[in-house]
Amino acid sequence: MFKPTLPILALAGAFTFSHAFAAEPSQAELQAQAKIGQDQATKTALARVPGGKVQSAELEREHGKLVWSFDLAQNGKSGVTEIQVDALTGKVVSQKKESAAQEASEATKEAQEK
């Protein structure tokens, strides 16, 4: 007698595996989901770092949240301050100071993931 259970399980496993490695959403797809634009998020981030200048900005999913992530540099200070602004509410969800070494390590890790 034919047992369809094994082929069904194999198909379900293949779907789950391929879904887990699906491509990351494009910037256009993420921006379509964002309720807060980059200009507004930039103003919010800069308000947290007096005299700061944006070194980099990106819209990304991090820890399950859609966030605008900014690296802000200040003249005369080493490293950057990373500010994350929730792209749905406009509220700051994270602020941390990164040394130059931490920033370089993070950039290397991100490059390896791509």
C-alpha cells in the first residue's frame, strides 16, 4: 500500500527550508512599509546627537522591527553614535556609542553576510 506521508513530509521540509533562505526584502519594499520617511527619521536622530553628521543611513529590519539606522559622527570625537528610529512610530528605539574598532568590526560582519 502507498503511504503518501513521506512525500508530503519531504515537500513540507523543502518548502520550509527554501522559505528560511528567501531573499531579504528590497529597500523599495521596506520603504513601502515605513510610515516615517528618512527625512523625518534623520531629524529625530540628529536631535539626539548635538553637532552630529550622518555618516550612513539605512532602512532595515532588526530584532523584528522596521527601523531607520543612522551612524552619526561628531567633530573631534572618535567612533560614531548609532541611533535607530522606529520606521512605524518615529520613536528612538536604540542609541549606542560605537568605537572605531566596533564600527569596523560591524562593517566587516555585514559585508560577509551579503
